[in-house]
Amino acid sequence: MSKELKIVFATDFTDAADNAIQYGIDFSKALAGNELECYLVHAYKHFVPYNNTPAITVIENESLKEELKTRLAERSNELQELIDVTPIFKRGNVTEVLEEIVADKAPDLIIMGTRERSAFERMTLGTHTAEVIKKVNCPVLAIPLEAEFKKLKNNIYSRL
């Protein structure tokens, strides 16, 4: 039997991501009850030190990679009390990883945290969430750090 609502929670283990996950769980349950298929995703990027040489050295930090995998497994286990969630750990930037997951899993929604940045930071650096919204072919619910879920009064949900 297939589940009603497929949700991808993107995490970078920050307070903003944790808040978005909690908000997303409450929101998703309000829409679909326990008929959820959920994925907790962390995108892992290699460290690329820049220097004055023509070639860029890519450093594979195995201990960091294992630490992040462990954190993802721990967070996934914590969430099991609230929802059935499958952890996904993939190498790449968050946009590329989410594009792959959308192609493979066909989720109904991606839920990500976002934190307030200055106008200068947004113009020069952008945000991961903004890039995902622009480039990934899936609806994205961007949750600010200070957001708290309140009961849904009226809602309409439809899949195309």
C-alpha cells in the first residue's frame, strides 16, 4: 500500500533545520495524518581548499563524513517516535542531491529551514533554500527559524 504524502526533510543539523523538521511534521500530520512517507536528507560536500595553484585539491575527510552519517542516523532515530522516516546521506551540494531524490522518490513536498540573512548576504551568497526553490522541480516549504506551527483552519491539498 502506498502512502498518501511523500515528504523530504532537508537537514544541515542547524537550529533552523530542526525547527523546520518539527514544523513540517506537524504540518504534514495535519494534512495526511499518519499516511506519510518521509525522508531525512543530508547533502555532504567535500572540502575544497583554495590556493594559488591552477588545480583545486579536493579533500575527502572520512572522519567528518562518518560524524555526519552518525548525526543523521541519530536524528532519524529521534524522529522515529514521531514519524516513520528514512535517512538519506548523499555527496553533493544540496540542490543536486535534492534534484536526484525528486527524480528517484517523486516527493510531494520538500521542507527546509531558512534563517534570516542581511540583504547583502542574500545578494552575494544567496541561500541554499532559495537555490532549491529556483532549481528543483518540487514544491518547497521554507520554514523560518522563528516559525511555530499552528493548527490548520482550512486547507486544500491536491496532487497533479
